[in-house]
Amino acid sequence: QVQLVESGGGLVQPGESLRLSCAASGNAFRLYTMGWYRQAPGKQRELVTTITSGGNTNYADFVQGRFTISRDNAKNTVYLQMNSLKPEDTAVYYCNAQLYNIYWGQGTQVTVSS
């Protein structure tokens, strides 16, 4: 069982930045593909980005170079640096870990509003 705890969400203005963190429990973090997903009110949860155990990354088209995922295996933590935030980025952001099973965090709210 892997526990994931997200942090770093909040209220920002358009154009500002946030960095989300997701801390994972256990000793196998380095083996997991980690991801960030988001869910806006009234919409389905969607993929934002993933990073494999080898460091390969994948981004949704809407990211458009604004977000960067990274991982620190020594700290069992994955990060999502979000720049140039837009109101449409408002959502609950969830951390995800995949290996033989899939694990989810509880989510952190990101609100982009002037």
C-alpha cells in the first residue's frame, strides 16, 4: 500500500506560479510511474503529466510548456511546477502512483482567479 499526500495548492492570480508536491510512503518510490491529474467542477478527471521511473515525461497538450514534472527519489517526492497559470487551470490536482497497482492522493485545490 502506498500513501500519497499532496500539498502546495492555493489561490493565485492569472499568470502566477505554484509548485505542488506529492510525498509517497514506502520503499519502492523509485520504481513507480508518478503522475498528476486534475478534475475541475463538473468535468472528468484528466491527465496532466507523468514521469516514469527512468525520468521520461509526458504532458497533456493543454500544458503547452507551462508545467514541469520532476521527482526526487531520495525524498520520495514528485513535484509539479506550474507557471503562467490560467483560470482554466482551476481544479483539484491529484497525485497518482502506478506500478502493479494504482494509488491516488487526496488532492489539493488550485484556484486561479483575479
